[in-house]
Amino acid sequence: RRCGSRRMAGLAWKWPRTRLPVGASALGVFVLCWLYVFPVYRLPDEKEIVQGVLLQQGKAWRRNQTAVALFRYRRAQPKGSGDANPRPRTHPGILPTPPSPKLYSSFLDPLFFHSGREAGRAPSAQQNFFRGGSATPFQLPLKKCSVVGNGGILKKSGCGKQIDEADFVMRCNLPPLSSEYSKDVGSKTQLVTANPSIIQKRFQNLLWSRKAFVDSVKVYNHSYIYMPAFSMKTGTGPSLRVYYTLEDFGAKQAVLFANPNFLRDISKFWKSKGIHAKRLSTGLFLVSAALGLCEEVTIYGFWPFSVDLHGKFISHHYYDNVLPDSGFHAMPEEFLQLWFLHKSGVLRMQLEPCEDPLIQPSA
């Protein structure tokens, strides 16, 4: 009986055998084979990305005109064409590689376009512009462009002079440009973005801080303030207030409203490249625009990591260490895409100091 009871106890702990349907077994084998052949992609962590970039430092960078042409060609492909990896039907040398008026017109809103002291809708000016008339605020093609992010890697970089040497300088989100930063980030600005959220938080939606706003943007001199007025309802009010505030105060700056179609198409384009986020960063939008408007693009301050290439801690921005809301942007994924464009010769990414910060000029 004792042996029998043990046997019964052992049987009590055995799992019942169930026979899986043939279809389920085949599906399981298929899934295992699929994962073996196409393993699940894992985004490298910060340490791995930094080490990978460090290994590439010291290599001479060269602009690849063919890669630039191919990038613009793919970017301009209509959505839903069914070609996930299009190839030019002609030699890359005869593609529309220089920035074209078509690329430019997609950058701005075709109905609400403001330049200089012009107010309200300007349909006649727009018609002239789309025919290549004199209403274009930019002299196309733009030659050398600097796109300046706000990353802490710009601290003690000494890149200010190099940034300002570009023909056209673009900046993100109304950054500070006081004298304490000019050596590292420069002082020249032709275009600066302003997110509606900045107008809401920093300037109380321009309901009570209009003069403070006008005074704060004086540092950008004769520049364009680029705003997404019509891509979402919450951005329309702040964007229009910026426009009318600058008009009322007779400011030197002018407002350009983003084309919602451009913002939407850029989001779809980068999503197809593997960037999945609630919203792309302003910096990536600006780089995307620059690649369509400029012959040569160099980007600065696009480094979303907490350490530099040598493992030294750096602040999130060159002017503060305020971190973005988690889960809103996919900054490592964006960086990897920009880094790929750098390696391909489409744009140049400046990550090392432009001059040794330890070497001071002699008196």
C-alpha cells in the first residue's frame, strides 16, 4: 500500500498529456524558424551606440553626391507607390539633386505664408512664388547650411565660428544665444523654430508677455520664425499670436508657417525607416527640411545621450539639463538614422569639438 500510495501521489503531479492539432504544431515550428532567420530587432543601448560611434571617429568624411541624390529621390516618392525600395530610372547625375522650388513649396504652408511686413493671406504673392517669382524668402538653392540642435555636447565645443560660417543657419525651439554661449553655438540665425508649447509655457500664450517675447527674439535679428500653425488645432492660436505680436511691435523677425502636408509626409517617411514615436523631434523635422533646401548640410548638437564620446557626463541641453517627457520622442532611433546619413555622406554630423577647448588663444 505504501508503494501504491507513492505511485498514486507521483501520478497526481503529472501534467495531463494533450495532443496539439497538427496546424498548431506547424505554426509553432514556423514561428521558431522565422525568429531564427529574422531575429527580433533590438535597439542598441546608449553604451553600445556611443562605442559604435567612437569606432568611426577619425575617419575622413566625404560628401556623397549620389547618396544625396538617392535620398532626395526616395523622399520625393509618392506614398503608396508600392515600391518599398525605389531606384532611380536614370543616372543619379541627372536626378533633380539641387534643391528645387517644388521641395521648397512643400516646406511652407501654401495658403498662409508670411514674409517681411506682409500680413494675412497673400494669394497673388503665392501664385508668383509657385511660378518662381520674387516672393520666395530664401534664395534657392541654399548653399552650405548649419542645423544646430541644442544638445549638451555643444558645451566647450568651440563650434560657434564654424556654425556661423555657413550661408544659412537653422536653430531649434528658440534657444538662448547670449554671449556666454556664442563661442560654442555661434550667433548667426536665418531660421529658428518655435513650438506652440514653448509659447504657452514660457510666454503664457502671449496673453500677458508680449513684450517679453519680442525682447527675447531680438537675439535672432532678421530671421524667420518657423511654426506648425495648422498641423494641429492646439498650435493655431499660439502661432497666430506670434505673428500678430511681431507685427504689432514692428519686430525684425517674420513668421513662416509650416505646411501640414510636409510635416505629415516627413513623419510617414521616417516611420517607414523604423522610427516609431508619438511625434518626431523638431530637430529631425528641421534636418529633413534642410536636406531638401540646402546643397550641403552640417548638423551640430544632435546627441541625445548623457555622456560624450569619451564617457564624460554632459547635460541634456547646452543651456540646461531639463529632460524631455519620456516616451514622447524616440531620440536614440532618430540619432541612428542621422548617423547612417552621416556615414553615407548625405550630411555631416559634428560630434567632436571644433577646436580644442583646453587651448586658449594667446593674448
